[in-house]
Amino acid sequence: MKKVELFEAILALETPDEAERFFMDLCTPREIKAMKERWQVCQLLNEKKLSYRAIRNETGASTTTVTRVSRFLSDEPYQGYSRVLRKLAISLPLMCNIEAYALKIWSMKAVEHEALNAVEKGFREGLEDEGDDIRSDTCQGSLVLAEQIAAKAVSTGGDIIVAIGTMPAQSVFRYAKDGKIKLIATSITDPSAIPTSAGTNTAIVSNFVPLEPQLGLFKKIQPGLRRLGIIYNTGEANSVAIVGKLRIIAPAFSIELVESCIQKSSDIPQAVAVLVKKVDAVFVSNDNTVLGGIEYVIRVFTREKKPVFVSDTDQVEKGCLAALGPNHVDIGRQTAKVIQRIKKGEDINDIEVQYPSSTELYLNKTVAGKIGIEIPKGILEKADKVL
């Protein structure tokens, strides 16, 4: 008798009963149970009604199994699951509409602080019902660590990296350009720091808001403002770009910009000690390194009865006087919408840069009292939040 390969033998089976009998002979009960479990997971993933957690609870399968089946359903080249589903007339979208596919997403934050945490919260909320496998890492301000996290995400089969901040985005960019992963760079102050030309597999969600209204606000709150300090990390491309813009527009507001450069968070105390003696106020505009040490900046400047202005509204509660900036949770939700567009089949290279749809004004009236500033009534009335 001619020897028949296993898969040819399976094709000879004509009824479910024949198939069950054959597999009962071929496999152990445990092996059959595992295969049935994977197939059940596959169908539930395809229906796109349940999250990974709900599928795990429904089937008893481990999270690892659910994630593995999802990967083979959507990413691996074999496409065995999808072929059978199509043959069984189960509605599986083709690659022109991949909304039903759960993705493996890596979130990379430059550092831990309120603004970036809020962005991550927003995009997680936006994808809450999508069933995606989202993993989080923080680069701790280290370019070396950012490179390591990016390499790990690529090597473990990640679909998308959401880089929260310019530094991690720049670390991931080369992998995206080589087609190894898709990059969504979010909370990016200067979009030009991340190329998005055709074939870079990169989309950008910016947190940039115009600087002119911010300087105008500072002058209305502090009419005597003449010398405005700014502390920034020269290694952060977004900060360098912001300072470049401020140099150009500050004279129109009769403001002299006084710069203090740092390279790491441990440089902040010395920079603050020198700057506080030279200026009327200080402005921190989305520099992740300085925001990570904002409490020290606030403490020193408040003691000298000088205001700290920021673009990050979350910092006003800590003791900054005022902020005119975007809602960072909303930026995260914008990021989630970009991911959803990709899942529906839109080419990431065709997605335009996203900007904040609105700004919010936060004021700290308690701090104003401490440093001897009276915020005009008209500004208080326009504030979204007064502390």
C-alpha cells in the first residue's frame, strides 16, 4: 500500500464522525482538548465581540494561547485559520479591512510624568474594546534603553509601537522605515523631527499648540514680565525646536528669552539656581526631562515669588501658576483613532499629522496669592479649571 502523508490522510475524511474517530486514535485527550480550545478561541476572535480577557474567561484558555491564536489569525504567513473560516462561510474580513484583527501593540514612554501617562491612558481607553494586546515600557530618559525596548518589540512580533515622546519615536523610526514594524509617534511637539514621507510606516500625533497665545497669556497675568527663562534638554529635539520658535517671537511681546540648557535631570538644580536670579518667570514647554523634575523648579521659583508657566495643564495642580495647553488624554484618544484607521485598512503612510483639536486654560489662584500676583478677572472667567 502506498504511504500517505498525514495531511493527505486528513483530506480523506468525509464526516465529522470520521474525523473525530481518526483524531481520537491519533492524539491524546489532552492534545485534542488543546486543539478544540484554540479553534474556539479563533472563532471568538473572528467574531470581534469579546476582549482577550473575556475570551480567556469564556474558553478557559490562557492569555498566552489567546494572544498566539490572534497572531496566527492575523499576522503569520500560513493563514490556515482564515482559510478554514472563509471556507466555512464565517465572515472574516480580508486584509483590505482588518478591523477584526487584534494587534500586538507596544507602548513606549520617554519618562514617567503626568502628561505622558495621560496620553497612554487615553489611547488605552480608546482601544478598550478592541481586544488588542498592549504592553508598556518606560525608557527612563535613556536612549540606550529606548533602543533595547524597540528591538525587543520588533523581535517578539509586535505590530505597532506607540512611542510617547520624541526620543523613543526616534529610536523606533529606523525599524519602521525598514518595514519591520509600524510606528505611531504621539505627544510630539515638533513633527518635523520624525519623517513621515512615503514608505516610513510612521504616523504622528502632535501635542503642539501655538506659542503666541501662551506668551500673550503670560504677559496678561504678569504685565511686568520682561525676562522669561526657559530650561530645556538640548538632547530633546522637540525642546530645541520650541526654543528656536521662542527666540523669534519673544521680542514681539517685549520679552527677552533667557536660556538654561541641561543634558540630564541631575543638571536641573544648578540650572534653576542660576536662572532664578536672572529672570522674572520661567517657562517649561513640554521638555520631558524638566517635567520629570518640575517639583524642584516650582519649589525654588515659588520661594523667590516668581511664577512657573507651563504648556502641560497637569502641572498646574503641582504648583505652576498657569498653563495653556492640550488635553493629554484627548491626545491619547486621537492616537487610538489612528490605530483604528490602520486596522480598517488605511495605509499608515497616508495618515496626515494629527494636532490637538482644542486647548485648555488651567490657573492656580492659590499659587498666585503666594507669589503676590493677582490674576485678572477676565482670565479667571475664561479658565477651564481654577485651583
